[in-house]
Amino acid sequence: MTLSKLSRVKFCMLLLVANFLGVMKMSHAAEPITEKVTSYIVTYFEVYSSDIVKTKLLLKELTDSSIKEDGNLRFEVVQRIGQPDQFAILEAWRDISSMTQHQKSEKVTAIKEKLNVLLRSSYDERPHSALQVGKVMVPHAELKNSIFAITHVDIVPTIKDQGIALVKDISTISPKDPGNIRFEALTQISRPNHMTIVEIWANEDAIKNHASQKHKKDFRVTLTPMSGSLYDERFYKLID
């Protein structure tokens, strides 16, 4: 092989590698999130049973501080029914900037440091964007005796789009069920094939009625072969 032919071969190989790396870079790039959109955070954590009272006091302090911050739309702290050592926090912020400022604030950081001592697992904080949402803010009086259902949905990546469509459908139909206060679907920013469904129901009868509806059964049956994990639905109430 002559020198010129060898040079052309090398050049073609380099071009192919460059194209391959470019495609790889695009396929792994995070989808851009618009700055001026409502931003959400769903957080899960567990504490030692002996520290439940201390935890609730810290969480009330965190709530009181957070709802006063510029850009806060809601800050709901809930405790799992039947497993009172497990908590979740549901946040909504006017935009990414206000959410980021909250996460970095000295007050929040100080409270989380105190809370960290009480944890028996990690503080699992997951930023989300809206997939299918309704009213962001609900009067506290409506939430006082309500029941929250939080479901983590994990779709196999190769059929992500079908899974997203399915979650959007159930989130569009279900708010019409009797006793629903809020029904929304959120997409985890770091993993777009992971979604969180957040429901609020007036009482246990409303939850049972929703669970018996054909659209809920169809949703679960269709979701099963798409799922990368077990169907994980948990029930909570606002901390008292």
C-alpha cells in the first residue's frame, strides 16, 4: 500500500470514529430543561423509629422556612401509613432558579444536616419536571384528612415513549374519579424513563373506588410488561 493510500485509510478511520463519538454524545445528552417552568422535587427517606418525634419537629421547621421562600408553590411533608418511620416531601417551585436557590440556602442546609443524623438510609431527593399535572396548589384544609398515594414507575428504556403515553393517559382520566383532589405525573430529570405518580384522595373509600375502576386495572395490566421494577405504590398522610 502506497503512502497516499495509507493516509486516506487513516483519514477515513478517524472520520468514522469522530462520527461515532458524536452520535454517542448526542444519545447520552440530557434533554434541556427550560428555565421558566414549574419544577418539582420528590424526596424519600427513612429514620430510626426512636427518632420519629425529633424528625417531625425538624420537618415542620423545614416546611415553615421553605413556604416563605420566593418561588415556592407548595411544600408538603407526608408520613407513610403503617410505616411511620418513612417520610416523603413533595415540592413545587416556580422555576429551576428558585428550586436551586432553595436547595443551596443556608437554612435548608442546616436543617438537613440535623436531619441526616436521624436517617437510617440516604436522603433520596429526586428533581422532576411535569409530565401531566393539574392544579399545583391545593388549600391546606382540603389536604388535612386526605390520603396521598405516591407511585414510582420504572419503564424499560427501549419502550420509554409507550410507557410515557400510558402514564399520561391514566393521569388524564383519573382526576375525574370521585374524591380526587390531585392527580399528577412527573418525570425524573436524571432518568426520563422513571416517573412518579402523585395522587391525593379525600378518603380511603375514594382510593378503593379508584382502584376498582376499569381504567386503573387496564393501566396496571398494560404497565406490567413495560416495567423495569415492581409496581411500587405507597400511601401517606400529612404529618400532624
